[in-house]
Amino acid sequence: MMNFLNFILLMTLSISYPHAAFSQVLTNDQLPGLKINNESIYDGTSLYGYIDGGSTLYFEYGFDRLVVQEVNFQNEKFTVEYYRMKSCEGAFGTYSINTFRCQAADQHGMTDCENPYQIQLFAGHHYVSVVNTTGTPTAQSASVLLARKLKGILPSEEGLTLPQQFGTSTNHLTGNLKFIQGELGLQKGIPDWSGFFEGLKNFKLWTRQTKSDGKDSRQAIVTFDSPGDLETFLHNTSLVPTSDGWISKENQAEKWLVKKTGEKNIFIDVRY
């Protein structure tokens, strides 16, 4: 009987542990006037029930768990979504794909994207979205307070490691740097490159927009699943081999320069 009871106890702990271990979220006592009206947790395939059409994108980046809170604060209503990913890299990738046209970015010591109706935040293993219902200056101000509180309670964990070629600073990442992993992430992040990765899986792509000689430039670092996948990519791009890499054809509008940095890795510089 004792062995059976021990087995039941262990099973209970193994089932409840993921929820208990979930990183901190907002609670009523953390800000004056804050009220949590409802909280829902989605893990595994239950995410499909919350965002049916878009859930696959999160699984590409290593989805672990989603907590959704309905919140009242400063006479405004908010929906706060905490997407916990299995890695800091996956959390930043999810954030980078979902953020665009920010009215303000990387403010208040955060990696964030601010718009009248939404603040998006990257912290540790989390991509967080705070959405208000009115878009008023009052709602925006309250959203900032919620985001700053979240930045303080979400654990930083191991931190984001950038590719060596892109430096080590994690300041001003929003809008400049994207991490892409998977077909849907590619379609959303750099749709004009989708054809180059046709049939390829398990690649990792870091990309940033820069300017060179006053012209727009895109730099990218790609890690492929195998040397064969790297060769497939080069074939798909129709690049011309040179003594130290590959370049675009002379009549091509975009000027590509590609260099191999490892057995499965390349560095790409594209100028427009």
C-alpha cells in the first residue's frame, strides 16, 4: 500500500510541477488598484484552442506554455499574454517576428515595442503582449507601468547570446535584429527569402537591417541542419562561386556576398 501511495504522490508532483514552476505573473498586490479578473493556462496542443491559425509559429520556436490574464488597472482593461518558450533564443525570435512599426522601442530599460493598443516585451524565456481596449494616452501610460512591473518579476534566466559577427550588445534590438527558425517564421520575417529555403528544415537564421555607403543592406548568419542543406540553399539562390565564397550574378539587382564560416554555416551580406 505504501508503495502505491508513493507512486500516486510522485505522479501528482510530476503533473503539478510545470504549473508551479511557471515564472511569476501579475498578482493583485503588485500594483495599487491592479485586479486580475481571470487567468487561463495553455500548454502542449491546448494552444490550438486559443490561437488556432497561428499556433504553429510558436511551436516552431519551442513553445512551452502560455498564461493569459484579463486585468483591470487604472480604469482600463488589459489582456496580458505570457508566452514561455523553451529557450531565450526562441523567446526573442518570437518577439522579433511579432514586432513591427513600433512607435517607440527599447524604452525604460526594456526590449519592447510600444503602440497605442499594445506593448510587446522580450524578457528571458518570455515573449509578453499587453493589449488595452482603448488606445488612449491613459491606457498607454498604464500599459507601460504594467510592462515595467513585468520586466521586474520575470526572470532574466541565461540571457540572449548574439552571433559573434553581430557583437555582444543587446541594446536597441527591436526592429534591427530578427531570429528566424522554421518555415512560418521565415514567411513572416523575410518572405522574399522563402524560396531559398524550400525543402529545408531545422535551420537557424539571424538577420539585421543596416546601411552601407548610404544604401540599405541586410546581413544574415545561417546555420543549416547539414552540409547538404547548405549546398541546397546555395543552389536555390543561383549564386556564382568565387575564390572565397559566392556572389550574385552581374544582372541581379541585389548584390549578394556569401562566405562559408563553418561546415554548416554561412555569412550573407546583401546590398540593395
